[in-house]
Amino acid sequence: MLKYKIISKNAEETRLLASKIIKMLKVGDVVLLTGDLGAGKTTFVSGALESLGYKDHVISPTFNILKCYFEVKPIIYHIDAYRLEDQNIDIGLEEYIEGNGICFVEWPVFIKPLIPNKHLEISLKRISDNEREIEIIDENGFYKDLIESLEVK
């Protein structure tokens, strides 16, 4: 297991980290975003999308579960599984998780059976109103180069 930890002093630093990471991901990659409500998961996705040229405001797809961003390349799928706790998860999400884009999944614990072995986890923990501890976790060794590139300053 490989880990990289950083302290983000504000939302802009969180978005900047996301912009670095998205450039190292490929179609088919799955990024799990974990952390409490308000930890910065959607801010992270926003940073990734901004770096791909997306101009609109990004909100979490909490109520509609999935948001697809076809206007950027690679395509980004953003899943928020928060409302799927104790629900039937057989609603076709695997088509997007295994799809032709990069998939970000907030609250992956609620759709655990759908999560592939190859995934990158980004854990966000709130330290203060602005600061976040961000840990990038490569559980199975698929993202070694990505982790190592973040460690090089």
C-alpha cells in the first residue's frame, strides 16, 4: 500500500492538487473520495474539471446520484452514493464506473460491491474551516507512478 499525505491550506490548494492528479489519470480510472460532509470531496472534483477546461459551477450530484461531464476530455463521471445507503445499488452505475471516462465516487462505502480492485482513494479530513488533510492511497499498487510524482517537489 502506498500513501501520500499533504495539508491543503484552502480550497484553492485542494483544487490545485486535483488538477495535478487528473493529468496523471487515464480513461477507466476510478477515484474514490472519502471524508465527512463538507470535507472537500466536491471541491476536489471541481479542481479536476477546471483543469480540463470546465467553466461552470460544480455541485455534488447528491440528489441525482450521477453527473456526467461530456464536454471535457476525458469524460468525467461524478457519482455521489450518499443517498444509496441501505438501498438497492443495482441501478446501472457500473456502466459509468467501468465506462469510457474517469469516474469520481463520493461515499464509495455505500456501493462497495461496484468498486473495482484498481482504484485510487483520496481521503479528505477537515482540520479547520479552511485546512484539510488529504491522503492519497494506492491500496493495490496500480498508481505507484502517480504517488511517486506527488512526492517529488
